[in-house]
Amino acid sequence: MEYSGNEFDAIVIGAGIMGSTTAYELAKRGKKTLLLEQFDFLHHRGSSHGESRTIRATYPEDYYCAMAIESFPLWEEAQSEIGFKVYFKAQHLDMGPSDNKSLLSVISSCKKNSVSFQVLDSQQVPEKFSGRINIPENWIGVSAELGGVLRPTKAVSMFQSLASRKGAVLRDNTEVNNIIKDDVRGGLWVFAANGEKFWAEKCVITAGAWVRKLVKTVSGLDLPIQALETTVCYWRIKEGHESEFTMGVDFPTFASYGQPYVYGTPSLEFPGLIKIAVHGGRACNPDKRPWGPCLTLSSLKEWIERTFSGLVDSDGPVATQSCMYSMTPDEDYVIDFLGEEFGKDVVVGGGFSGHGFKMAPVIGRILADLALDGEAKGVDLNHFSIQRFRDNPQGNMKDYEDQVDFFSNHK
């Protein structure tokens, strides 16, 4: 088919990590692709910016474990193609009470997916990590070699560059405010707030915290995806111990199950500082964010002092960064067709709930499969369907604890 300058095989709306990987996949398959972003490319107003994200295969859910395993080689393949690194390998440590259902499900999921791991007791954890990490007597650690750190802004840039190399057209500062079916010609018209319009056979919505707003405008469907503002904290490693917590010296990425759910990465982006944060935040309007600290630090300070043998200054973070999650009630993704009048012409990817970045190459492949073929190869998407919220407002039922903390105030 011959296309004019504003006509495409597929249009991707939202150029965070999910939209950028999707545009890359579509362009790689020879499709004329347009990637639209409402703000500047690589902006800091959403969920795909910053200095580091954890990548791990240890998940309570079998389906995420399998997706993570698939994502590791895809990250390496992409960075090999671009010529610079965005993925840095490290081991990963999960820790928590020995009877924590989520942690026990992690162990079960690792077994099912053949992930190499080791269960450590409260004596073995400090032995393995040379006294730098301690856990209470009734806790266990789950150590896995398959893990590491991703560089988010750099990774988004990588996939945008690769998409452009494959022929994709990239446009920023172009806010989409509607999508309408073309009942005469077929396909879709995508309208921008600046008055431009674009035609495509298929459309993929990956607008992050703005997915709910756009989907409701387009179809009237109100997806239960809540924007959550979260605060990333960096803490100073005490003088003389900086080198013990850096990447490349067997210090792991980590997650601590329980209250609060704490996660972090080795010292990498800021010398002498280590990222340690609570997996949580407060509900917000993505267009009217408070842009301020949103968590009570007392429990996190206690966790740091207890866990790192006093080698990390727990008086308070020396730097903070704001980011957003797009939360679903069950913390599972939304990957599905918009349906109704749009049928399979519009695909939605959203609600990644603070744990999607690591899966981005796989999710980009799945969204491209759905747009082009009407189905995804080799993956069960029932967990991610929109229909699950029609059957139950809380979505998927799970037999273990929620991991994300919701805060109503800040101190």
C-alpha cells in the first residue's frame, strides 16, 4: 500500500520505555511506524527516566518470572546492536520472614522456571556478603545469579535510536487527544492537540500514567489504573566503605519483603551513594503532581541501620528523585485490545505498577505481535486482560501479600 506523509502501518502513542520498545519491534519488522510523545523525548515527568532500575527473575508469579528470563538476552541483543551498555550484571538477593507468602512463592516460581537460586539462613547471608548484609534470625535470603541494573534514560534513548535506524518516525511535543475509526477507508485517525492528524491501520497506546485519561477519552472505558508518585532515595555510604557497596564487587541488587517493602541497587550512578527506597507512594494526578517527598522515613531508616551493619548513614537520604507508578488494583499489567468499536485495531499497554521496566523488550514484542497479528506468540495474556476488571474490580486474586505501600502523607 502507498502511504502519504501522515499515513502509517502503526502509530505508537507514548514514548517511554514501552512505547519505544514497541516502535522498535514494529520498525524492525518493516512496518511504517510513527512514535508520538506528548512531552520532550527523555523527559522526567513520567516513569521511564532516572539512573537505575533493578532487573531480576525472582517473582512470586510464574508468568513474570518467565517474562523476565526472556528479557535478559533481549537487553543484551539490543545493547550489542546500539554499541553501548545499558544492562550491568549483578546477583540479586531477596530477603524476608521465613513464612512470608510472597517470598515462599518466589522460591516456588524459581523452581518451576529453572532459575538457579540458593536459600540462605540468617547466618549464611552475612557470610555470603562479607558482613555487609544482615537479616533477622527468623528471616531467610534467596540469592540468584540472574540479576542486574538497567540504566533507564539511556535505555529509552537506545530503543528510540534503534527504531529510528529501522525507519520509524519519531515526534515529540505532540499530545494525542483522540482516536477515531475511519469507517469508510478502514483503519484509524489519530488526532493531536496541535491540530495535526495521522492515519494508521493499527494503534498502540503506551501512555504510562496518562493511559487511563486517553483510553477514557477515546472509548469511554475507565481503566482502574492509578498514578502513584514515588520517591527514590540515595543514602551515603560511610567513609572508607564506599568500595564495598559498588557494582562489580559482588554486592547484589536487593529486595526486602514485608513492611516496608524495600528495594535497592549497588552504588553506581552517584559515587559514595547507594539507592535504597520503599516500593510505594501516594496517589496523584499525573498532570498536577505534588513533586515532593511522599513517604515516612522512620521504618526505612531502621531497616537500613539493621541491614547494613551501620556502614550506611541512616540519618536521612542525601538525594531524592520523584517518579511515577501506574498502578492496577492487583499490580498486574494491562496488555490487551481496546475492543468494542475498535476491535483489535487499538492495543493498550499500561498499568505496569512499578515493576515493568525490566520486561520492556518482551512487552514491546508482545504489543507489536498483537497489533500486527492479532495475537501474541508463546505467552498467556489472560492475567493482563481488561476483562478481569469487569469480572472483579480488584482484578486477579492472589494468595500472598500486596507489595506496594500506599502513603497518604509525608514526613
